Amino acid sequence: MFVSCEKEIDINKQYELTKDKQTRFLLSVDGKDFYETDAIFEGHLEAKENYFVMNFMNQHGGNYILNLSGEKWYKEKFIEGKIFGAAASNLMFGRVVDAKNNKGEGYLYSSGKIEPLSVSKSKLIFKFSGEAKKYPKVSETDPSFNVEGYIISKNPVFQEYSINN
């Protein structure tokens, strides 16, 4: 589904392929797909005038948290990705790599752009391009990994949606 930076993704086609009440996260880390191609995410979703949160998991144990704030955040051309302290970022994502031994890997988005391409009750599309740090090594001198991706959601289930128009 996701092809690294060599080819641009046709977002309209990807949205058409997404079923009602489905959310997909097409994500690459250093040019490699991060989530399984059949991964469908669900979870807690709120969109307010000054706050947005998606805390979602997929059927394979992958997860992400997208957290944005600021008045009319959805009208911004992009939101700067950054780490807050030693254990939080406006985008955190992870997956299970060894279920038997309960091992996973997680990343904090450390720099780059989060672009709200479409924000409505029926259609959410966010684009990401930047760098992430592998948790827990998230200091400025720790290695960074190139990250590109899209969150695509069709008619998602909101716990709250209070954005006017």
C-alpha cells in the first residue's frame, strides 16, 4: 500500500479503498513499511476547536497517538512535529515485534510537518514527513529515522466532534 518517497501516494484512491468506519496509517520508517498492509486502526477520537487526539490500535497490536492543540489547529497549513520532554510527542507510534516475549518498538516524532489535509466528520487525512527517534533514546544526539506517512479515516467514530463548519 505505502511506497516510500520514490513515488507519491494517490490519496484520493487510498481514501476510496478505505471502508466506512476504517482508519489506516500508511507509514514508512527509513523507507520501509512500518505497519502491516492489512492493519485497520480504531480507538479514541476527539476533534475540538482547540484540541485533537487519536489514540488508536490495530488488530496486530500496533498503535499510535496523534495529539494536536492550538486554536483552530485544523486551519494550519502544518503543525510542527516535536518532542515534549523525554517521553511524549505530538505523534507517537509503535508496534509489536515479538508477541511471545511481549516486545515492541516505539517512536516519537521529533521534527517535521504534520499536515491536516482534510478534517471533517466524514473524512480525516493527515500527512507526515520528518524524523522520529526510537524510544527511549530520544535526546537530541540520539539517532533519527526518516518518517513519511498518511492517516486516512473514512466516517470515523468520534467520541466528540465540536468543530464548527
